[in-house]
Amino acid sequence: MSREQDVLDSMRGIIDPDLGKDIVSLGFIKHLQITEAGAVSFSVELTTPACPVKEQFRTSCTEAVAALPWVTGVTVTMGAQARRKSAMETGPGLAQVKHVIAVASCKGGVGKSTVAVNLAYAIAGQGAKVGIFDADIYGPSLPTMVKVKFDGLYQNAQNLILPVERDGIKLMSFAFATAKQGEPAVMRGPMVTSVINQLLTGTNWGALDYLIIDMPPGTGDIQLTLSQIIPMTAAVMVTTPQEISFVDVVKGIKMFDMMKVPTVAVVENMSYFVCSGCDKQHRLFGAGAMRRLVDQFGIRHAIELPLDPEVATHCDNGTPLVMAMPDHPVSRGYRELADAVVREISTLLFKDAPRPMLRYDGKVLLFAPGNGTEYTLTPAILRRNCRCADCINEMTGEKTLRDESVPETIVPNEIGALGNYAATVAWSDGHSSIYPFDMITKIVSAKPA
């Protein structure tokens, strides 16, 4: 056996936790070189430069190769796979942007912009190239949350707008383009969408791993326009514990479902408060609805962030909390969110294992959970297990849909997928449902009559 094969075989036990395969089979090992003296060097090219476990990979690779009896030294270089051909067809401004992440809410005042900015800086802190686009024309907040020395926007030779930068992160906001920052945007909808298009596609973003879009609140023309301008990779929904916010976040998830954008994480902002006197979590706005969101949509990454005055202080000071106080508990929450988002995106794009699938053969539903088996399910049973706001009481979680109101003749008109975690069904009775694959697995395991 050759020395090259020895080295590769030594690392076949190192498994990518998200993709479920060893790093050799995945093709992560590149540029392998071995000297006559036994010094080994190679690079490990992961799916993203922001991989939260890349140092663990480095350590595991070094130890595995160093254990070979003839090896005298090991040098491991960590990197990321070359950018795939861009999906952006909107001109040179976005041509080198790898992934677009929408941070959204359907209700104002939930801390969406704060989450967007800190998420961007947390991902950048993991080694990725990141940009932030403030898409809220009427209430831009980026210049306040990230203060920069600014004397106006400039264009390059290709007439592309040069973004503002701070700490290596590229920034663009309508507030930068106004003659006086703080002036209100007095314009109608068509002009707003035109401005967004110009700023987003006409900015020279350069090579970015992630572009974070701080979406305006709501589910209207601006949100739909953004989804038409660029293909979004994933969405993060931001909410607060109040019931009205839960209702709105459900609308947001369904909006992104319509746009074929998977929601990879939900953030419950201001979830609780910890006072200095008792170190106890106080739920000022109620217990929240995170469990219901997980149950209803199967979203695996649901993160609670506390209400903390330091967050507002650093927003007003113009330095994101994750930069100013990286060890703060809320900063750790933002980094947890960043880890979840980049790992979920890598899984969506790179995992080639069979994914769960629901389909209809004209008579029964066929569900393949991805483990090589397939189950049958009658459409009526699945329809009766819908857990949307129309079928389940949002306040109590009790079922309001009457089973007898669903006819045995009901059929799915259309079946789709929502990321890796759920199936969407448009029913013949005009209803639309989202079913987490875990829920469907429980239904078929119960073997209903």
C-alpha cells in the first residue's frame, strides 16, 4: 500500500457530523504531499469557511496521520471548497455571492435588525466573508447599529456602488444613499422596490460567503420583490414570546415556503430576563411558543435570546454585541445561531444521502423517511393530523379540526418539500398544510386504521 493511501485510510474514521460521511469519501482532503523524510502536508476543504467544528477536524486529522509509524511531521491547512457557479443572474454586483440569508419578521419591534447584524458578525468571526444589506427603506437601522466613518457612496469603473465596510464586513443601506442620514423615505411602493433593486444588485459585493439581508417587517410587495431579484438560500425568522408574534411568525414561515425558501432557524428574542439578584429566568411576556413552532414545522434550530440591557446599549453605540462583548451570554446565543445556520445550509446543499419524501400515486400517499423503507398513508389521515393555526388552537394547542369534517375522498393537489425538515401539501379542500417529516414518521408508526 502506498504512503498516500496510508494517509487517506488513516482519516476515514473522521466523520462530518452534518453530512454523515467520512471526510475522505466526501473529497475534503486536497493537495496531499509527502516528503521522503515522512513529512505530510495537506489541506482540508470543508463546505464553508465558517464551519464551527473546523478546529476539531484539524486536531483529528493531525492525530490520525501522526499515528502512522513512518510519519515525521503533519501540516494541516483548513479551507473551504471553491465557490460553485453562482446562482445569481442579476449582474456583476452579486455574481460572487455564494449564499443569501434572509432575516425576517412579520411584526416590527421584535429585534430583527439586532439579530441580523449580530448573526452577520458571528458568522464572520468564524472565518467567512460576510455582507449585510439593510432592506428596510422606511426604517433603516444599519448605520445606527454599525457606526462607520462615512463621507458618501462611490462607484467603481463598472458603475457599481462601493459598499461601506467595517471590520471586514461589507454594508449597504438606503440611509447611506440619502443626502442627510436620518431623513425619512417619502416614496410609494414601486419606487421603493426600484431603490432596493438598485442598491442590492448595483452594489459591488465582491466575493462573499454569506450575504445577510435584514428584511423589512411584513409579507408584502417588498418581500416578494426581493425573492424575485435573487434566489435566497435560507431564512431566519425572528419573533418574541407574545401570542400575536407567534401568529405572525407562522405567516412568515408560510411566506418563505411559498417562495421555496427553507426556514432554517427561529429566534425567540427577549424570551426571558435574568435579574442580578436571583439569577432566575423571568418570562416577562409569557412562556412563548417555541415548542409549538418546532412541533408544527419541524424546525430543528429554535433559539431563545434573553432580554438584556447590554444589547440595546451596544446597538445605540454602534458596535455589535458579539464584537464588543464576545463572552456575554447573549453573544454566545448569537454564535449558537450562526453555527446552526451555516451547518443547516451546508446540509441542504451538500448532503447527498436520501432525503425524506412524500408523494401521491393517485390512490395513497407514499412516505419514504430516507432510511430505505416506504410507508403508505391515506390522504384523509394526514389531512386530519394538520397542526396549522386553523386546525389547532394557537393558545391552548388543542385540536379544533373535526375529523368527520375531512372526507375520505380528499386528495393532495400538490406536494412539495420545505428544506430538509418538512413536506408541504395543498389539499383538494383548499387547505394548505406543513408536515414535519418527524410528525409523518410518528403517524405511520402509529399504524392508524
